[in-house]
Amino acid sequence: MNALIDRAKIYCMGILQKSRCHMLPFHNENHTLQVYENVVRIGAYEKLDFEALEPVLLAALFHDLGNVTTFQGHEDLGIDKAKDFLCSEEYPKLKIDTVINCIRATRMPQQPTSIYENIICDADLYHLGTNEFLEMNMLLRKEWSEYLSMDYSDETWNILNIQFLQQHKFHTNFGIEILEPIKKQNIEFLSNQKNF
């Protein structure tokens, strides 16, 4: 890790911990740190060195910072925070642009256009291809219910998630080779639940 990443992590964690994000079941500081770790893991698999990965790591720290005030358009607020912070650090403009593009790429539906954007998109939705999917999904459901007043019956929630998983695509070799097979198992599990 380098000094800039350390400062960015302290800055972002400070904001998340002092805001409503600290109480969000899903989009909290743990999610941000998990996305950061996922970027490291995917980046290593894709054979990117730390210097190449640095803007993606920064984007991971800032990508959900806008959730401190809003869910809708939170990416734009995260971009503003990232720009302000990175300009104050005299970070190179081209690298700031990469950070911004990575944050923007996490907006749903994801449409990444570079290896860096592919990595952060897969890092952000990494849990879809893990055995923790059901647990993480319940946290997201709770968050939607409590903060967005979006309540669904078990059957409707299940159908929405099957559709989302079926439409979702991983973009990196790691996502396709490692996460996709488990995502398919998660789809199968949810499909079997639907039949009861």
C-alpha cells in the first residue's frame, strides 16, 4: 500500500463511519473495504501491478461515498468527493479521469469499457458469485425496505433476484472463471426455492 491510498482510505472511512452509511445494512464501510479487497484479488488474477491498479483501488474507496446522502445518483457525489480529494493531493489528471470512469462504471446497469472498469464492476458485484450471496442479499433487502420503502414478498424478491443474476455478466477473467460458476449455483438455488 502507498501513502496516498492510506490517506484516501482514512478519508473515506471517516466519512462513511460518521454518516448514515455506518447504519446501512449493505452499503456501509464493510462493503467499501470488501470492494477494495476484491479489486486487489481480481487485479492480481488479471496480472496488473500495484501502480496500474492504484486508480481502481481509489475508485473502490470512493465509489459508494455518495450514499452518505442519497441512493439515487450516489455515483456522481462519490465522483465529486474523489475529484476534490485527488486534486488536493495533486494526483495526475489522467489518473483522476480513470478513477472517475471507474466510479461511473459501477452505475447500474454496468457498462464497463476498459480493464480498470471491468475490475471495479466485478469487485462491486463480487458477492453474486460467492457462497455469501444469500446473506448479502438479505442485507440488501433489509436496506431497501428500511431506507427506500421498497418491500417485496418473498416470491417477488426471489423472482427479481433470479432475473438480476441471469442478466448480470462478469467482465474479467477472474469473474468469468471463478465467480460465474458459483453465481450459476446461486441461480439454481433461487430457482429451486421458487418451485416450493
